[in-house]
Amino acid sequence: MIFAKSMEVRDNFKSWCSQVAEGETIQIARPGNNFVYLISQETYERLTMEKRAAAYTSYLYGKDKIINLKRLSEIEKLPDNWNNNGAERFPESIIKNVRKLLMSLEIQPEIFPTACDAVQLEWENGNGEYLEMEFLEDSINVFQIDADGGEKQSTIAVDDVAVKKIVREFYDGAV
């Protein structure tokens, strides 16, 4: 990148245009710490495409879903003993099941790794109720606390339809 003052533009414009055409970026300082940038058409198109892709991804998935998918990718990369207490890496099947569910959920949970080889999803609704699902390799432990403090526990099969139904009922009850 070439840094310049605005008074240098007239004397160097032709030379800079050639450099910009070859991929160089010119930053021109203006009064008040404002800057003008000279960039190539290729750079402009790349930046525009990246901006459009980010906007489209955000529109398509929503901010919370993107955050959760990134978080799940971080959990997926955790090595053995990630908690310094002997926890193992997360099985690929759990990551795959949670990713598939996150893609299909309208209301995104908070997501956490657990030391017992599970990925935990948590929701809270407007009534002060709490829903937790612990994804294991072959089942899902479900724990709920209602508005009165009553607790309910169950274990269900790994099934997106059943999970979405539980989440929907959890939020429908809060309305």
C-alpha cells in the first residue's frame, strides 16, 4: 500500500494509476483524518462480492445462526483433554446432528461443550422458563424448568422433528 498526501496526487497521478492497475492500493490522507483510496477494478469487484456474500449469508441464516455455527466449529476443533480434566474430542456424529438441527431451527439456542462428551443447547423464554438439551451420540437428554420452578426430565432419540416440536411448544407456551 502506498500512503500519500492529497497535495501529491497531481504530480503522481499517472504513475499511481499504473500501479493501481497492477493491484497496488493508494491511500490518500485528507484533512480531518479522512482518507481516499485508489483501488483496482479487480479489488473493487472482490470487495463488493465479499460484502454481498456476507450480507446474503446474514440474510439467509441470521446473525444468531451464524454465531452458533461458528461456535459449533470451534467445539468441533477441541482436542482431547480440552478442559484439562480428561474430556475427549467430540464425536463427529454429535457435531453433525447438532449442525443439522441448528440449520433448521428458527429460534437459536445458546450452545456449550460439556465434559461428558455432549453438546448442550439452552433456551430461555419470556416467562422465565428454561429448556436444555444435551446431545449425546445416540440420544438427547431434555431438561425443562417451568415458570413455577417445576422440573421435567426426559430422554429422546436423536430426531430433528421431535426437537423442533419441543422447542416450538416451549416458546408457544410463553406467549
